[in-house]
Amino acid sequence: MKRCVFCLLRTMKHKAGFVNIVGNPNVGKSTLMNQLVGERISIATFKAQTTRHRIMGIVNTDDMQIVFSDTPGVLKPNYKLQESMLAFSESALADADVLLYVTDVVENPEKNLDFLEKVRTLTIPVLLLINKIDLTDQKGLVKVVEHWHQLLPEAEILPISAANKFGTDVLLKRISELLPDSPPFFEKDQLTDKPARFFVSEIIREKILLYYDKEIPYSVEVGVEQFKEEEKLIRISAVIYVERDSQKGIIIGHQGVALKKVSTEARKALEKFFDKHIFLETFVKVDKDWRSSKRELDHFGYNPE
């Protein structure tokens, strides 16, 4: 009897693979990523270009490991930062075992056809996810599905609503069926490939996206100068970089009120994320044209290599 059990265990297969999420800005890629991983890995706001990096979120079971990858929205770059963002998205086409191309019921399907053409030439499984189906009716959904079937005839189309968790269970089941047999790529208790400092900068940047208008959030980068973890407290010092003195004044606000609000909200979110008390100091510095400087972009981690 023991021998038979041993033989059974030897024949059990483990699946693992990279499932990369791509699509245009504001279609719900980061919301979907967080739902699939079951943790808040990517910041998600109503503003386009919220995601700037390629971020991995790892789902583990006894016999499977899914390495999800959230990517920036596809766009035609106007400066070096956006070139790096596009490179992150294009790199996701090269190493995926399964590709999730996310669209929604309101965007123009012909947007960024150059990128779509690259998706069309892939030989891996492509799941086309039509998100936000709660914003249309059955007739409208059928029309969208038919249009996308013409654009990506080889793709498998799945309607979902990431925000409402509709269709995500079906999606996870389909992904598990498509994954190749493979040992895990990461330790089974690992959730992401990013260090703690990365999530500090992202959470602070999220609050800036939420509380400032127009160009300000897109001219901002956050660097973590200090991250010192104690038993019950994490001490963090972060610098908010802007491109112009006028932007520095807006970030700080009259008598520092605006910066204090952002810092307070960021601290609350960080305490929830790390499940520890947070002591957070924030400063604002001018770094002229950092979005167009390769040296500065490399320093901030915008290198797809």
C-alpha cells in the first residue's frame, strides 16, 4: 500500500508559468491583477498611466505556481519615461506562457494597432478579457465580442468585471488548464518580485495621483531614502521628486497642508500594507526633467532589462 502511494506521488505533476497582463491604459489591468493574486500588489486609480513598472504577483498552490505580471498601459511615448513603460509592456510579450490582453466595453478596439499586431503574431495562448461588462447590456457585449474576434481571431474571449469579481474564477481555472508542466520558479511563500521599498514609493505615488490634478502626478517620482524595520515600527524617509519649483510649491501646499494630507493617507495605507506602525517623513525636491534622463530613470528602476 505504501509503495502504491509513493508511486502516485512521483507521478503527480506540478504546473508553473508566466501569465502576463497587457492592454491599453485605464482598462482595469491592475484591478484584475489584484483580484487574481488576492493581494493589493498594484496601485489602481481612475487615472491613466497609474502603473509605470512591470510588477509580478505570485499565486501558489501545492501543485501550481502562477506568476502574474502587471504592465503599464500601452501608449505612444512622448518622453523617455514612457519609452521605458512601453518597453515593459513589450517585454511581457516575449516571456509569457499565457497572455492576458485586457480591453473593456468602452475603449476603441483600434487603439494602438501596432501593439495589437504584435499580439496577433504570438503562438502562445492569448485570453482576450473584455472588462467592465457591467457598463453595457447583452446586445452591446455581443457587438464588442464580434469586433474583437475579427481583430484577434485566434484569441479566446472571456467577458469579465474585475472590480465586481465576475468571471475571475472562470479565468483562473482556464489559466490553470493552459499552464505548462514545470517546477516552481520562485519560493512557494513568495508573493512578488519587488522589495518593500518599491511598495512604499508606489503607495505614496498613489496618494499623489488621487489628491493632485492635471500634470502634477505625472511629473512626480518617489524615492525611498530610509527603510528601517524595527520589531513594532518601520521608520521611512521618502523624497518626492518634481520637475519644477512651481510643482514643488503645489505638492507642499499652503503652510504644508497638502503634503501633510498625502503623508497622512500614505502612512495609513502603509500601516495596513505592512501590518506595523509607520513613522513616515516626506520631503520634496526638484529634479529637472527626470522623465527624460536615462541616468535618472535607471536610478528609479525604469530599466526593462
